[in-house]
Amino acid sequence: MTKPSTDTGSHRLLSLDALRGFDMFWIAGGEEIFHLLAKATGWTGAIIMAEQLTHPEWNGFRAYDLIFPLFLFLAGVSAPYSLGSRLERGDDRNKLLRKVIQRGLTLVLLGIIYNNGLQIRPLEDMRFPSVLGRIGLAGMFAQIIYLYTNTRTQYIWFVGLLLGYWAFVMLVPVPGCGAGHMTIECNPVSYLDYMLIPGHLHRDIHDPEGLISTIPAIATGLLGIFAGNLLRADERSTTRQQKVLILFIGGILFLIIGKLWDYVFPINKNLWTSSFVMTVGGWSLILLAIFYWIIDIQGWNRYAWILAVIGMNSILIYMAQHFIDFEYTSERLFRGIVKYFSEPYQKVFYAIGYVIVEWLMLWFLYKKKVFLKV
């Protein structure tokens, strides 16, 4: 089997693809394996893991909350490699801007298709906000800031977005509720989304991928850009070991700030609060430091390509699992082996088979050099 290239001349980091693949693994069926394993075995470790692979009802943070923002963060990390190298070659900024906007709007369109399919529906039955839509819009605005501002101004944008969003949520009154409330019924984010977004919201009066909470998500994309700038920095000024240390220590500091901020502005993925941005940003920096150190510095990359195959076609597998019946294929392929186990364990093995089938498809596409790029 051919492994993904680690050619540094192409400015492609294997650790970045592997971390993106690790992130997508959980979306592509990894979390279901642990839920079924916990039910089948009752093991304490599996139960704890399964609980972490769920979202809190409202406030709070679990590991599952990191998957979505980590993907947006990694999209930001890629920006200095894709856009920065072109700027250094003298490419026109306005031409790059058109490409950034095109990519962002394409992701919005793919998100609408993911939610609604291609059939024609009444407007009130359609859901327009989506995971891909948020990645598209937040990533687009973060990259526009990157294209047209210097590093100092980018930092000001980052801080301003987080502080401004905090002030907005806590100070803007909601009719019938007043100001300073963060319940699902009485926060200004959900209220404005309900007033502005056509169709229906995911939770009737609130959408976790709504329009207003995309604003602080821009800061998540910017944080990824900061990390990408660091990784691209000349090693004569900042060694790779120093880069790892900066990422790791930065991650710890972000986690501390996020925890302290949580006391006055609760960590909340549904609203993408500023404390949530700091918390997921901290974990994202730490994970990037670990993957970069293990794979690109230590060279322990013998098996990293297994994850990189997923990461290099992440949008494709995200869309495909919604429209292709991988579960059916898994059952037909592995039924002869799985039938010898009891029913709870059968479900576990079928879930593992589900991921294997997905991976084999991605590996085949990788071999044929077929990638969904937007």
C-alpha cells in the first residue's frame, strides 16, 4: 500500500492530514463503536468513553464537542500553506479572495444539500444552517482577515471577536426576557437566528450551527491560522522543537483561560461562547503539538498514513456517509464471521466493519488520486 507523501517541498504536513483523519474517524463511525461497546460489555472505560462521545444538553464540555471546532481549526492551519505560499509568489490578493469566497460558499451549498438532499421541499421544511456551512463561512472570513491584514491586526481581530461576542450575549436584551440570560429560550443568539434564518432551526427555537454564533467561530479559524504561521516559520528563527513547545504551552494557557472564563461566560458549544473557543482552541493546539512532534519531528509515521487517508478526503467521507449505505455493505461482508457472536457484540463488529468499508473506499480513491476539493 502506498503511503501519503510527506514531501516538505509541497508544504504538506503528514501530521496535519493524520490529525484531520483522527478527527474525522469519530464522525465517520468511531463514536458509535464505543457506544455499542459500552452497552455490550459494561466496561467502565467504555462507558466513560461513550459518555465523553455525547454532547451536553446545554452548558458544559465533553470530548465530542471538540470534533467540529478541531476541523475548523485545522482548516485554519492549512491557510498559511495554501494562501501564504501564493502570496509569497506574488499572486494577486483579489484573485485569492475570489477563490476563498468560492470555497466558502461551496461548503455552504454542500451543507444545505447534506441537510435537505436534492429534492424540492417547502421553505419551512428546509434547514439551512449546517456544519459545513459554518466551516465555510467562519473559515472564509478568517482567511479574508489573513489575506488583508498583518499579524498584529489579526490578533486584534481574534481578541475583539471574543470580547465583542461576550458583550453581545450578556448585554443585548431579548424581548420578554431581558439581558444577561443564556438559556435556550432567552439568549440573543437564538432569538436573532430565529428572526433571520429562513426555514426551520435544528432545535425549533435554536440552531447550534446558526448564523450569529458563526461570528466567534471565525476566531477558531484564526487560531488555526496562527498555528499554521508558526509551523511555517523559518526553522532558523524557531526550531521545530520550539514550535512544539509553543503550541503545547499555548494550549495549556488557553485551557486555563477558558476554565476561568467559564465562571462568568459558560462554556457552551450551542452558542459557541468565547470560553468555548478558548477551551477547544487549547485542546486543538495540544493535539496539533502532539501529532506534529510524533509524526513530523520524531518520524514515527509508519501508521500515520492510515489516518491521513481519511484526512485527505474528509469532506467526501462526511458527505458520503449521509448518502451511501455503508451499514448495508458491512452487514453483507462480515455477516459470515459476526454471526458466531452474541447480538450485542454483533452490533459492535458491524460498527467496526462500517468504518473499515468507509476506509477501504477512501484508500481506493487515494490510490486513484481522487479527492473532493472545494
